Amino acid sequence: MIDLRSDTVTKPSPEMRKVMAEAEVGDDVFGEDPTVRLLEETVAEILDKEAALFVPSGTMGNQICIHVHTQPGDEMICDDQCHIFHYEAAAASMFSGVQLKTLTGTDGLLSAEQIEAAINDDDIHHAPTRLIALENTHNRGGGVVYPIETIAAIASVARKFNIAMHLDGARLFNASVYSGVDPRRYAALFDSVMVCLSKGLGAPVGSVIAGSPSFISKARRARKAFGGGMRQAGIIAAGGLYALEHHRHRLIEDHQRAKQLALAIGELKPFTLNLDKVQTNIVIFSITDEKLNAEDVVHTLQANRILSLAFDKKRVRLVTHLDLTDDDIHQTIAVFRKLYS
Ligand SMILES: *Cc1c(COP(=O)(O)O)cnc(C)c1O
């Protein structure tokens, strides 16, 4: 099977497994796991933040950040396609009592004007707006990258109104590879940043959140409360360290392969896609053929040994990643041409 469902399907390579098996470990709830500490220092350094915290998943990372930035009854602004709103099982309302105000962006990307207009005033009828969360790259937006100028404009609105900024940077390194903007420059515009090790980077488990020392010490307590305190977690942190060192700079290959797929699929009659939006490792194409829906395409592809994801009734998502070869891409294109030319 050629698995294009997600960049989370990668499996640790023999080299990665070796460093994991040999990792020095300790009880991280006691702060005694040297490999976890090294991972946290490494990510803090990459993002130029003062402190960082290893967490079991991106969802927990986002939710811990929301929890620390807010009080129950506060409001958070985000776009209506973002992971926090769409894919985190209402955790912000369950665990932090936070109301989400969702705005409709362009491919998930919001503007400073739009956000400024959505900030609540001091009227006692309104929830205090405490947090703005952005997603870069934007998954449901098709992997598009936020222009740094847009984020800077949003951050200055946030400062003006004393509102915290959180970055869901599950694929921040993909954004950096596309834009050439150092991850530090993105991170500098946010009070907290979450990055995933288990997406394009190819580690088996884990995410890291970064921020100020006081933010991270509160986050450490929240992580315990959320059940995310792990013991000899150096075993999995070692996979993350390996991924940061060896897999960060090859993300460009995933982007090139996504572009190759998009170019070929865009030429086929039943489908349409905007090539300019294929910026990173995600390809979302729309089905224009009236008789065909996304489930049909996914099933037909699966019968031809290609796994994809139905995004909605008329859209299918493909994601490129570390475990694919050039041959997989060529085969996928050949199957698409055979089926849909
Ligand atoms: C995958 C992802 C997350 C976190 O997902 P987990 O599966 O909980 O690790 C968060 N945000 C975005 C945009 C993602 O794609």
C-alpha cells in the first residue's frame, strides 16, 4: 500500500529505533530524564524561547497552552477550520471552560482587521477575549503558509488589546522550509508555540510546547493535571531528537513530491485544484465530476493500493511524508492517470 492519508503514518527507521533503545532515561515527572531535558532545550533553542515542555500529543500541547492562557468564561479567537476547533473533541470547552469565537479565513488564514473587529469590548455581556490561536501551516487550508507579515500585524493587534497569542505549529517546520523564514521569527510573534515531532518529522510520538519560563512552569502543572506526566519518556524523546536532527531539512522533498502529485492530478478531467495553494506536503483536490464523490475516489484508489482521505463529500486529501519513495509518487500518478484520464 502507498499510504498518502497523513504524515502521521511514518514508522521509526532502524537508526531512529537504535537511538531510542539506547536513550539515557530517568523519571521525567521528577525532572530526571536527561533525554527529555535535552529535547526540551533543543526545541527551546530552535524556537528561541526560554523554556519548553515535552507533551504526549499535539492536542494535549494546544490544550495545555489554552488552559494556561485563560480562565473559564474567557473567549479565544481562532479560524473555523483550525485543528483546535475541528479535531480536538471540544477539549477547550471541556477542560478550560473557554468559548471559541471562530472566524472564516481564507484557506484558514485570518487577517489582523478581521481579528481586531472580533475582539470583545469591556461590556459585562461579553466574554473577555484572552487568546488568539493561529495554525501554521494550515491543515484544512491545504497546508498553506501564513505570511509572516500577516502574523506580525495580528500580533500587534494582540499586544494593543493585551491578548495572548498561541501558535498551533504542528507543521511549523514545513512552513519555514516553504517560506525560508526561520522558525524563531515565527515563534517570536507568539506567547506559546506547539510543534509536532510525529508529523512530517517522522518521530513515533510527541509534541513540544515552548514559551517563557513562568508559562512553562504553569504548563508543567497543567500537563500533570491532564495526565500527561510521563516517566522514562526519554525513550520516545530520543526519537524526537533524532527526527529534529535528521528529518527537518529534508521536508523540502515532501513539498516537491506534493507538487508533483498536484501537477498530475490537476490535469485530470474529474478533478480541480489550485496549484498555488499546494505550498507544503498537503494536496487537497476537488471533484468536479457530478457522478463522483470523495468516498468513491478513496475506495477506487484503495483497490489500486493507494490510501487517501475523504476530506468532505467532494474533496480528497493526500499527504506526502518520509516513508514514501520517488517510485511511490510515480506509481500514484500512473494509477490516477489510468483511472481518471
Ligand atoms: C496533527 C495536528 C495536531 C495535533 O495532533 P495530535 O494527533 O494530537 O498529535 C494539532 N494541530 C494540527 C494542525 C495538526 O495537524
